[in-house]
Amino acid sequence: MNWQPIDTAPMDGTPIFLAGGYDDNSDHAMESEAEKMRTACRAWWNDGDWIITLAEAGCVNVTRIDPTHWAPIEEPR
């Protein structure tokens, strides 16, 4: 994956992968769920926040706070 600094990420709603940071409800999750919330995830910029979906952790539309890197989502070949 081609990881880049977060300050170069598109902020136009384009879905991307995010890495680093934490999720706004990870303090309230079980330990196994909180670990998943720190992994790379699919996200998009929406009205001032990075929004992610964590269906595997039982959460949807969670905000990722202070991510450090991003990568484009490449279409399958």
C-alpha cells in the first residue's frame, strides 16, 4: 500500500484507507474491539471529521481522531 502523510489526504469525500490515531468510542469498547479500532480502515472526510465504518467491531459511522497516514483505495484489476 502506498501510505502518505495525512496532510496530503483528499478531503472531498473520496473513500481512502486511514492508519494511526484512534476512534472516538474506543475507550468504551471491549479490549478486543478497541484493538480493531486502531488498525487501518476505510474512511472518508465528511464535514470536518474522518468517518469510518467498523462493522466487525459492531460500530458504524465512527470518527477517526488524529490519523497519521492515508492510502488510496485501488480498484481491483
